[in-house]
Amino acid sequence: MKFNKIRLSLLAALAGSLSIGTATAHDMVPGAAQTAPILLTGLTVHTVTDGVKADSDVLIIDGKIAAVGTDLTAPEGATVMALDGKHLYPGLIALANQLGLIEIEAVRSTDDSTEVTQTNPDIKAKVAYNADSEVIPTIRSNGFAYSMVYPSGSMLMGQSSLMQLDAWNYQDAVVADGTGLHVRWPNASMLGSRWNPKPADEVRKANAEQLEKLQQHFKAGKAYYDAEKAGLNHGVDSRWHEMLAVFDGKRPLFVHADDERQIRQAMLLAKEYALQLTIVGGRDSWRMANELAAAKVAVVYTAPYGLPSRTDENYSQAFVVPKTLQDAGVQYALSLDGYWDTRNLVFAAGQAISFGLTPEQALRSVTINAAQIAGVADKIGSIEVGKAASLVVSEGDIFDYLGHKVTHLWIDGRAVDLNNRHKQLHDKYQQRIN
């Protein structure tokens, strides 16, 4: 007889989200499926993988990129859009955030981001994703077509899902499910906090206990894996069953860690179990960039803004980390953890250009690099024939506060409504001024 662990708290959260769904729903209708070819002309095309092509055209057919070149011929029945002088980019990708899982942080009934207990590898973020969130259109209007959302919590938090940002519901939104198992690594600092002051010995002991507990979880998961392979399991524990893909190397392990000591501990665990490791956070990743590159550990760097972590670090340390990772050959993507702040990720990439990245490298950090880490680089992340026609048009440099002005967005060839709550409020109060 099979045993499946029931997630009552998640079901309760989902029920709560349904009861408030109409109150938090935005007004934008998802775009209709593409029915006729679309030819975009006269653009500066930032392909990501094949350089920048001036005065070029892009043909979209059945939601895919059908051709990229100059003086393309419009097929019969095609819509031709002359976008002379504007810039075309792949739809941007935001990794490791909780967009659609939180509406208002101060209202508990609108927060479906966190599950109880420390062992939730079977929790899937997609189930709690609210495609009607008022926050989502504000993110889209800055050029983002995709978001990889993850469930928060402690230790084994659950699985992330890559979502496209123009959908009726979570089923429509899912692009890739189970993109990684997310783990909150135990604290490694020996310092107590202002709100919980403790002597160093007590902090060290508590850290060691939490690390031991996490290691025991992985031992239990590995024991279940070995028994499953040997045909010795006589029931199903949904927690460890969902970790089979992790131990098989088919599902990456996303470890949320900032401190160098945490990252080293995570690398040791990944080596012990031959796991595919990605670090999320990575404030100290610059301190060990060469080691990360050698071990083929990817980094989703979530601190492109901010103060230094230590008093002896340079004021600009947070800003130069992307350049350090780039030079060391680390596979990395930029991100801003949270939800509403994701809209500013495009400008964080622009900030990284000011501190050493080239514009092409910055673009890769929120497109093809992110797609590779999410395991979908064959479908999205660059402007190539055969890939999804998820494209964004900006009047100027999309990374520049002054030049950035997104005018069009397509996801799989569907035109996306770029209106949002912010624009509606702006228009409302502009009338008062007038």
C-alpha cells in the first residue's frame, strides 16, 4: 500500500488564495495565440548569441522565430510592423524570485511563498503561483517575459518552476517544472544578531546542529534513493521520492547561500553526492570565483546592488562581482530575490556595465545565461531561428534609465498588454494635475 504525504497547509494556502483571487486580479487580458505571420522591420537586433545586427528584420510564424536578416519578404497575410531605429531583445528572464507567490507582504492571506517544516522537496512553487497578480504586469513592462519562482522556507524548501508572465492561470504559465530543488543553507557566521544576541560559542553550536540536521536529511534522501534503485522500497514517501531526480543529476540543487563558508560547505555536499550545484545569492562568490569555475558551480547572483558585507571591503564590491565571475569563467545570471523589485533587475544589469561588464555580457546575464541555468536554453534566451518568439522592443538601450522605454512585448508570438497598475494610477492623477 503506497503512502503519500498530504500537504494540508499548502492546500489551505491555495484555498485562501482562491478566496482573495478576485480582489488581487489585474485587468490585463492575456494575449491571443498568433494566427498570422508578423514581420518586424528596421530594428537593431540584439541576438545575444550572434552579435548585434543593425537595421535588421525578424519574422515570427506560429509563435517561433522564423527568420532573422535584412530586407526579409513578408509572407502573404503577414502583419508588417516598421519599428525603425528601435532595439529588439529576447524576452528577459528573472531567476530565483517569488513573483506571483506574494501580493502584499503585510497581508498573510496573500502570501503563499512559504511551507512549514524543514523537509519539503515535494512542494512545487507553480501550484501557488497567481497569474493574476497586480505585480506581474509591472515586471513585464520593463521587458521581462519569464520568471523562475521558488518556494521559501528553511532547509529543503521545495522546487522552482519557470513561468511565462502572460497567462490565465498557473497551468498556462508553466514553461518548465521542477527546474531545481531549493535549499536554504544553515548560517555559518559566528556573530549573534542585534535582535538575537548570543555568545559566539552558542551561535557556533546552533550552526553545527542545523548543518548536521541538513546533512541527515540528505542521508535519508540518499538511503531512499538507493533503496528505490534496488527495488526495496515498499511505500512512497513523497519528500524523498521527489529527490530521486536530484541524486540522478537530472534536477539541479539550488543552494541559497551568501557566506563563503556556506558556499564551501554546499560544494562539499554536492561533491559527496555528485549533485549539480547552483548557488543563489552568492555575495561572497567573488572570493572563490576560480574554485566555482573549476567545479562547474553556477551562480545566480542576487546582490547586484547594496552595501559591502564587511567593513574592510570596497564600497563598490557588490557592483563588481559580476565582472569577477565573468573573468573567472563562472556560469552566472543576475537576479533580485523577492518579487516586486524584479522590475529593477534590468537596471542592475546596466549598473554592472558601469562596473566592468560589456553590454553583451550584461544582456547574457538576464537572457541566455539564465536560460541555461534554468535548463531551457534550447527554447528561449536568444534571438535564433526556431526559438520561441519571446521578444521585447525598447526605444533605446534597455539597460539605461534614460533610453529604456519598452513599447512592445511578445511571448510565444502573442502580443502582451503592457498596461499595469502603476501606469493606470499615473494616468489617473495626471488628469488631476491637468
